[in-house]
Amino acid sequence: MVEQARQQATPTIDDVAALAGVSRAVASRALSAEKRPVSAEKRERVLQAAAELGYRVNLLAQSLTTKTVNLVAVVVNHIHDLSDLDLFDQLLAETQAIGKQVILIRVGSVDKVEEFLRQGVAYHVDAALVFSDFADAETVRRMFRSDLVVMLNGRHDQLSPTVIPDEAMGIGQAVADAAQHGVKTAALVTGRASSLVEEARIASYLAAFQRHGIDLVQTVQGDYSYQSGHAAAAAVAGFDCPDAVFCTSDAMAMGILDVCREDFPGNRPTRFRLYGFDNLSLTDFDAYPISSIGYDKADYVRQMVRFLADPTAFTPGQAPVTIPTRFVPRKTS
């Protein structure tokens, strides 16, 4: 009876250590999600013992010891901001690979940020990755009571690491391609006005248009979504349409393409050329072969996760990490 009761009891770290023939401290290091000193042979023995006993790490107890919870907040505006699911799939995988999990925080407005602060709502996380337009670095540090805030929205400060694609490179290449095809006039379908990244993106288009002698004859406000591109088509694709339409997201370009399929027989332009931005995986397929501007998403993710894995990789005042962009030609241009 005693033996049966012992076998039915929830196994502890002491049980694992005893079965593996190591100390409790060694067993704890071997089972830690973080890299901690323990020989490969002992780690294997501990893992085998844990599997045999059905032992599961108590994350709450572990957090009380290490003062970490191995959670990372990813702060976005709206769900449709995740138009590039390829990026977030890689981000989740790389974050989990360093022993951390992600919680998604949707912040749809400045008021929502203020509500978090006013009500004292603060998730207990080790770090935050901030894509949302509506929060600056200092505010996010207050929201999560964490100094490790990686800014991806352009609203960083001297105390926060930041990773930003160098968009001027790819935009310059795309506009040069249009000029080589004889484009003289262009329309620009833009994203959210609240985004500092979008402001810089628009400035890069304007500079490139001027450099290549292309007149910007129309600007239409969108929000990066397919729906806003679909709605913008009526404004940019009339009988007097410009030679090219540039969209600051692929999703908006997809909306325009679907409305204007008759102008793209075989996906090739007849009245105007179409350019997107993001280089979504969907643009590699026949339905949406949109010329776009992209960057190495794996490198982008690696750079931000590097700060999560090793906060000492950042020193206050350090310059932003930039990821080069490039033009990716496809049928619509």
C-alpha cells in the first residue's frame, strides 16, 4: 500500500534527482529552460529520469526562484496588423527556442494604453516586443514594469533596443524600376497616419519620386488592410489613372488587384503598374504576383530575439539595428 501510494504521488524534483543519481541542484539546472552549467551526460540522465517518472517542471515555483516567468508580451494594434503571418510564425518559434512563451496584447488606440496605466493592469512578463503605433518605450516600460522593451514601431528612446527595416533602400529600387518602365505619374496608397514608421516610409517614397522625376498625382489614406485597398481602387483606377500605383502594404495592393483584374490580364499591367510592400508569402503564388519590397524576416526576428535572450546585448544610447530591404519584381510591374 505504501509503495502504491508513493507511485501515485506527484513526482518531485527530489525524486528525479534520486533516480538520476545527481544532486537536487544538478537536476534543477538540467531541467531549466535557460542555459545553465551541467554536463551533457548528467543532463541526459536527468531528462530520462524525469520522463520515466512523468515529472513536469513547476513553472510557478521556478519563477519564484529565478524572478522570471519566461513570458514575452507582443504588443500590436489590431489583429489585421498581423498580415504577414510568416513573420509571427518565425517569431513564435524563435522565442520558444530560447525557453520563452508569447502573450499577444491588442492595443487599438492611445485610450487603451491609458486605460492599462490608469487601472494598473500590468502583465507579469520578462520583456515586451512592441509593434503597436500607440505606445512609446517609456509607457511600455511602465505598463509591464520591465526595462526590457524592444521597440519595432519607431517610438524608441535611449533606454530601449530597436530593430527597424531600412525601407529607403527597397523603396528606391522599386521606384527606379517604375521609372525604367516609363512611369511618369504615380498614386500612393498609404497606411495609418498614427504610425511613425509609415511617416518615414512615405517620406522615402516622396524622395524617390522626386529623384526619378515621377509626379505624385494622388494620395489615398488606407490602414494596411485588404479592405482599405479594395476601397481605394475606385479612387486610383479611374479612366485617368496614373502610370503606377504604389501601396505601403501588400494587403492593400491585393485589394486593388482584385477590383482591377480586367486591367491585369494574365496578371500583367495594361493601364497602370502595381507595387506593394511587405513581400508576403502570398505574392509568390499565381493569385497575387505583386511586385513588392521585402527584407530578411529570419534576420529581423533573430535580431529582436537576440535582445530577449541576452539583455546585455544592448547598451543605453545604442543605435537602432537596421535590416536592409530590397525590391522583388513580379508580374504586376
